[in-house]
Amino acid sequence: MDQFVGQILPYITVAIFLGGITWRIWRWMIPRIVHNITLAPFPSSWFTAIVLMLWQALSFWNLLKFDRPLWVGAWPMHIALLNIVGGHVVGFYTLGLQFHIIAPLIITEHMSEVASDFLGTFFGLVFLAALLYLLYRRFAVEKVKAVSSASDYLHLVLLIAIAALGNYMRLVPEVHMTYAEVREFLAGLFLFSPEPLPENVLFVWKFFLVQVLMIVFPFSKLMHAFGFFWERWIVNRPYKEAPLGLPNAKLQIQK
């Protein structure tokens, strides 16, 4: 079982993850937008449109305006997730020395490792707390409960399980794993020379659940991570007054 989870399933997971995302985006690109539905105020340039989209993505401005109780949980959760994913990539690649590499004259290797561990723990706890709050809303708020499906609960439970395992491994020294151990295992996968899974049951379960999440991702509501930018591009792109008549139809004015 460990051999399948650690040496075979990862390649199947990546293929489904990337292939599924590509397929979903391709499906979004097929329909032709006949009428321009850009929302006012119209951006005057692509630079303005991109800045507006990034601002909305970073601040969750629409949620903040129209559903602040949801924003209280969704914004910290997504910000924490962004830092967790980035922290995993940078931390494993640099073995936690990223801050020392950025400012070697100011930050020592030990200080960098401590800062990396602290930020990982902080954002991990924020992520878990936000997920628990969002799950609570699914049960406690009638309007939210009425529109919730089984998949909504399952996605949250899956994310909570991954976050709980990650936090437990960070906070309990007996099950903690070093950057070097994880990087050695992941390097084998990237080089198509997979190594055996580390002898840590919690890591094996977390690694397996992350792969389940990646397989489910392209075919679920979790694709809103990409869908948000697609929808924002449609409604926030620069707009120029269209000529009279139907799109691609020649206009003939009779005198």
C-alpha cells in the first residue's frame, strides 16, 4: 500500500490534476460571449483591469461588501492557504533557509529556520481555525445550510483533516519531520526515481489525503480558484463602445 501511495499514485494524481484543470478551462473557453457584459465602471486599459482583478482577488472585496460573516472566514483561510503552499515550496527547496538567502548579513541560518517554522505553524493554525468556522456556518446558518450540498461538507472535512495532520506534526516533536527528509522524498518523485515513503504514519496519511484533494479538485467547486479570474476577466476587461448591430453582422443603413 505504501508503495502505491508514495511511488505510483503521485504520477496518476498529477496527470488527473493538470489534465482536469486544462479540460475545465478549455470548456470555459468554448462558449462565445455574444454580448459584452463588462460591468461599470469600465477599466480604461488592460493595466487598470489587471490591477482591479488583483485587488479583488487579494481583498475578496465583493464578499467584504455583501457577506461580511463569510468574508471573516474565507479571506483568512485563502490567505493562509496561499502562504502555506508557498511556504511548503520555498521551505522544502531551501531547507528553511529562505530568509537567510534573502538577507544573509542580517538573518542567520538558525533565525531563518525559526522564522520559517513559526510562520508555518501560525498560518497552519489560522487555516484550520478558518476551516472550522466555515464548517460551523454550514451547520448553524440556515441560509447557508439550505444551499449546501454533500460535496461542500466533504471538501471542508478533507481540508480540515489535512490541516489537522499538518499542525499536529508541527506541534508534536515525536512526529515532526525535517525539511531534508521531505525534500529527499519529493526530489525522488520529481526526478522519476521515487524513494520509499518516510516511516511516519501521519505523513503517509497527509500525503495520501493531499493527493485525494488534487484528484477531486478539477471536478469540484474548488475550481473557483481559477474560475474567479475567468469571471473577473469577463466582467472587468476594458470596454469600448461596440458599433450598432449584431456582432459579426454587417450594418446597412437605409436612406
